[in-house]
Amino acid sequence: MPMRRPAVLAVAFVVGLLGAAGAAGAADLAAHRAMYDLKLSNSHGGDVTSATGTMAYEVQDVCDGWATNQRLQMTITNRDGQDVQMLSDYTTWESKDGLKLRFRMKQTTDQSVTSDVAGDATLKATGQAGTAVFTSPTTDSKPLPAGTLFPMKHTEALLAAAREGKKFLALPLFDGTTATGPQDSSIVIGAWTSAPQGKWPDLMKLPSGKFHIAFFDRAPDKQEPDYEVSMRYWDNGVADDLVMDFGDFVMAGKLMEFKLLPKGC
């Protein structure tokens, strides 16, 4: 990934990935705090020889919506032995009806700001078109096609499909991590079963399944995904066993810290 990879795209992936969800409604969403340890899993002959990092994520129930805070820190080493420090901070507020989104994504590379995206997005109604209005990096607006989902609703749709036994899904997503507008996502869903044994009692009692998601720019001639991710989702939207394929290299993420947070109103 160029500067949209890995830091920005990793954030984009996590936003879609980690938004807590539940098809039965807001009462089933899991406000939580999580920390992931990231390590290089594979390098496809590119310039990256080593990469490590952490990813902190928190989603809070704030009554009328969900507030998320996410920080990704990575150190990437190239073939010349040079270390590049990347930091991405991403915050959102999404209404519980999925019709409004406020977003801010700031990325720095070696302490220099390389991306700063902020704005608001609205949909006219569930399933209808909308508009994203950017206040940074420039004042601009982008149309959102009918069916666009914001991060929480996107994850909710994935989990609802898994519960229904569906294996394939295609959904447009807008998360506000870049100023280019919405993306398309193509999802393959594995078996939805009882969770394997693990160290998180609050999760092990829930069903879970494996998901593979490919993200595409909405260009007419776009055939290859910008990036791909795989993970295990639990029924409350918490994720583990992350595999993030950015083209030149692949990162693996493990859930190292986890805590459920109180529900809102």
C-alpha cells in the first residue's frame, strides 16, 4: 500500500470490521474496548521486510448513536533497513438508525501529516441515496449511491447474513477514511457455529464465523480489490484472527486485550 496502504486502508478495514453489531437492534450491540497486536505475516516480494504494530479500538454507546475511537500504530522496515513510523487516528459518530455519520481520519508518517479527512455524511432514508460533505482536506461533496451503508450498519448486515446462512454478500460502504467517496465490498461468509475455546469468556459463549471481505474503488474498470481482510466475527460484532492483505504485504492481528463497556441510555 502506498500512503493509502497500510495505514489508511488498515483503518478503513477496521472501521468496517470492528463496528459492533446485532440484527435484533441496538440492545444487542456490544460497546467494547479492544487492543490488537499486529505482526508481518507475509511479504509478496515488495519493499517491506518487517512490520509490527498495535491497533486500539473503542466503541461507546452514547444513546443516540455509537462513538468510535481507533488508533493504529505501525513500524515498517524496508529493504534498506529504514524504519517508517505510521500513526492513524480515526473517530466517528454514527446514528443508531444508520442515516448519519460524522468522521475524522488523520494520518502521520514520521510525524508529518500525510492525510487529514473530516466531514459529515447523511442518507435520505434506509436504502436510499445520500451525500458526504467534506470539510478537509478541501470543501467538497460526494454522492452516496442507494444502498450505501455506514460502518456500524455494514457490520450489522454481515452478521445478519451469517445468521441467515448466506454465503455471499455485496454491499456499498462509506466510512470517511478517504476523500474519494464510497467503496464496494464483496463478502464471503464461512460457517456460523459455536465459538472455539479461548481466553475471552464473554465471547466464547457466542456463535461466530469466518469472514473474507474484499474492498474495491467504485471505478467502472476496477477488477482487482484495493485490499482484502479476513477475520473471525462473534455474534456481538467483536473480531479476532485478523488477516489484512495490502497487496505488497500481509499483516496478522490478534486480540490481546478486551473489555465490554456499559450500555448507554
